[in-house]
Amino acid sequence: MTFTAAHATVVVDGAYELAEGGRWFDGRYVYVDILSGRLFELRDDGADPRQLACTDVPLGAVAPVDDRPDAWIAAAGTGIALLTADGALEWLDRPEDRTPVPSRMNDGVADPAGRFWAGSMAYDGTHGAGSLYRTDPDGTVVRVLDGLTIANGPAFTADGTTMYLADTAAGTLLRCRVDPVSGDLSGSPQTFAQLGDGEGSPDGMTVDAEGCLWVAMWGAGAIRRYHPDGHLIHTLTVPAPHPTSVCLHPRDNRLFVTTARYGVKDPTTASGAVLSVPVPVRGTAACSWRGRR
């Protein structure tokens, strides 16, 4: 079933080149503009978005550091770093410095156990050059998967035992079983869904309160919702060709969608923006990284 988002509203017309990484933390919606390295927050009080930090490298996504207000763990530049409000980066590791082609970090998220997961990609989209990394509470950064092309949208179920991962360029949604204690993957990733030509490319993702997976479809102007058994429940069209991330409000029935101007020939105010769409389900607040206390 396909539904048009007739009530989609532009909440922030930021003219962002590549808005991404939308998450709900501590009563606020937090997102990034990747290529400009900026981090923003949007609160429910109707105020304009506020810039929280600006880095001198691309900023893929962040998660809050537990018990450290205004501190973030960030997928930034070529690695993982701790980020403070003044834009300073304390690097934990920069594994993409050691890759054969110029690469950067991309989307990332913390899991319910307090680990931070983030993917990478080559700037030129080199096939197989992307990886997925896990950052443990002690600050150790571990490469969990390689051979990906554009690793995107890690999303976890509430119990932390299942992780969904997109390889955007391959049009593939993967499902991985995760040991919630160790963080190790249990067996090989399984194909959850395979997108065909003309269906768009899977980008940012989130799991709703009913355990269903929402996926932003880059190039298709659409958001898909999948049942945990893998079947497509419905498709929601949005007024921007490149939606990049999805986030469900934990108390209101609202879906926040970031979009990109990048690659859009004739962008409107809905491209490079934050959209809000009424939906019949809620999400859950995003998790924190429980390290470096």
C-alpha cells in the first residue's frame, strides 16, 4: 500500500546539503548536515533549530555520551571521536585513514547496551570499500563487517538482539543477530530485503514501538515500513526525492524525515530540510554511548 504524505510539513528549511542522522534524545530532535560538519537540535517548543557544534570534517551521526551533558560520540571524518560543544574532537580511532581509497564515516547509532555502531563509505563509491565499526564502552573501535559499499542506517530492536543495516549502493537491507552482552554478531548477516531498479536506495532507518522497520528511500521520495518478517507493510511518499533519515517521536505520532539537496537538479524547500509527517505509531528515544565516564 502506498500513501502520499499530504500533511507533510517542512519544519526546518535549512537548505542543508546533506541533512542526516536524525535521532530523538532527551526531549529534542538532533540531526547533522554531513558535509558542513554541523550538529543541530530542534525542540518541541517551536523555536528555530539551534546549532550545537561545528567540526572541520564531515559529521555522519552522533549519539550522546551517558551522564555527560553536551558531549557526543561522533562518526566523523575518517573515524570515531568524542565531540564537545566547541567543536573539539578527541579521536578514539581513525580506521578510514588506513584504507586504500579516500573514505569517510557515515551514519551511526548507539545500541541498547551502550555501544556505538557506525558505517563508512568511499567518497567515490568504490564497491566494497565500506565497513561497519563498533565502539565499545572502553573506547575500543572494532571493525565488525567489511566489503560493504555505502554502510548506512544501523537500527536496533528494543532488546538489542537484532540490528538492521543498509548497503545503500547495493540496494540491500541486512539483518544481523547481535549478542547483547559481547556485541559480537551471531552468524553471518542475512538479507532482509533486496530493492530492485527504480525502487530507490535504502538510507537511514529506525525501528518503531511495534518492532517494524522504517527506511528512507534515497532517490525515490519515499519511506518504507517493513514488518519484522520482511514483508512491506506500506510506502509513504514525501515531497523530496532524497530522504536520508527517519525518526519517530517517542510520545507523539510524528515521523521526522531529513532530506538532501545534494544531487537534486531543481530543489524545493522540502529538499535539504527536516519534514514532519503524522503517522499511526510512535518510536522510542535513542540510546546513549556508555563510555568514558
